Amino acid sequence: MSQVHHTIDYIEMGVGDLAAAKAFYGKAFGWEFNDYGPDYSGIRNATGDGEVGGLNPGGATGPGGALVLLYSDDLDATVQAVTAAGGTVTEGPYEFPGGRRFLFADPDGTVLGVWASS
């Protein structure tokens, strides 16, 4: 995996319960992880080449951090996947100039967004 200048390279999210966070993100988005012992899991890149982020049980949880936006080919299906996995939709879905998006809180209260171009 090669890095690109001035782009998001890695997102680290604080979690209260590492196993529960992995279960939530795995179920909602199909994410896979690289475990580094009981205190950290890397989020594998969808291409299988490297990692795009990590789950840190020592980090702060809840709203207030950077807003991480995920892309979806089917926003409505993603809303259903998030709620089925135990997340809570906090805003939307709503339209914005680039398409549609919604915000959700994971089981620890961390807020992320998902957008689609249509």
C-alpha cells in the first residue's frame, strides 16, 4: 500500500470494548482486522494491502473527534446494516450537494458518517 501526500492515511478510533467494536464494524460494514494482542486491532484495507486505521481501547470514545466519512454504493442498505449491528442513526439520511448521507453513533457513542453520490 502506498501513501498519497495530503490524504487521509489512517484513522484511529477509541473504543470501550475492543471485541464489541470489532463485532459491530464487522457486521455493519464487513471490516476485517489485524489483531495486535488484546489492546489494539488494525482495520484492514479493503484491497487487502495494509491498514487504513485502528481500534484503540485506550483511546477516548464518544462524539467530538474528527468526523470520519465512509462511502456507500447503497445508502439505504447501509442504514439498515448499521441499525442491525446495534448502531444508532443520529442524522438523516439527508441530501447534500454531493449526494446523500447520514450520521450514526456506534455502540460506544463515536459518531461517523456515510455518504453516497446518489
